[in-house]
Amino acid sequence: PYNPGTENVIRFQGYKWMVQRPKSHWASNMHWTSPADEEAHDDYLRVLSAGGFDEVLEGVGTYFGLEALSAYHLSFIGVSQCEKGFIHADVTESGTMAFNMIIPLILEDEGPELEILSDDETTTRYYKYEYNVASMVGDNALHATASCDYQEKGTMRMAATVYVGDITPGNVN
């Protein structure tokens, strides 16, 4: 694992990827891996499309009355140890026009993977990811990675994250 606050660009299967480990306030060994250039970004989009993600975007767009949903930030996240999740919001004040879709790729059988804080911030609920089921985190949804420790087993949980938004000429900046 990288030290907290570290980031590097690496080449993997011919593409450039940015690998990052957040600063220590995350209290985990979580790492993000994101496309580091347009070529890697486009390949990630091709893989999503081949898996039917275009239809998912169409369904989400129809449900929320959005017309131009686009995937604008892509990553993989992996974690094998988290003592306490860092409560945060991925998307704020978008007017229900942007979301983070979390697609589980590797799961452990132990406990929930996601903590979700109530709107009034008094109650925490826990969510167990399922294969073939994406979770959507939208406006001001306070959440965190749930505590875990898979280090002794040498395993981790991993997800693809796809930030999508209704990108129009009026909000592109």
C-alpha cells in the first residue's frame, strides 16, 4: 500500500492510471485508481458501455427527468482495512442532477460495507453491497466506508465508482 497522502501515475495494460491513497484522516488504507488521461478514461467508458451502462444511464435519466447524463469521473476504490470511515458527501447541491454510482466488484462475506447518515445526522444505517446491484449516492448524502479488516486474510473489497451528471450547456462550467 501507498503511504497516506501519496499519488502516482502508473501504466497498466497500456493505459495511464492515477493511484492515490488519501491523507490519514480517512483512517483506512483505501486507495483510488482513476484514469490518468483521455485514452484510459475512454477505455473505462468502453468497458462500461459493453456491460450495459448506457441503458442504466438512460433508465436513471428517465426516472429523474434528466436528458444528458454523462459519466464525468471514473475510478476504482479498494480497501482492506478501515478503523473508522470518514463521513463525507460525494455530490452537493446539484439539484438531483449528479450522482456517484458504486458498483461492487470484490466483496467479503463480513458485515456491511457502507455507512449512511440520516439527513438530520442523528442516525447511521449500514448497507451491504450486492453483486450486480449498484448503489447511487446523490446530493448531500453523507456516507462513509464501513469499518473492516481483511488484512489477515490478504483480501479486500473493491468497487468501480462512476460519477454521472446531467451535463448541459447551462451547467457545464
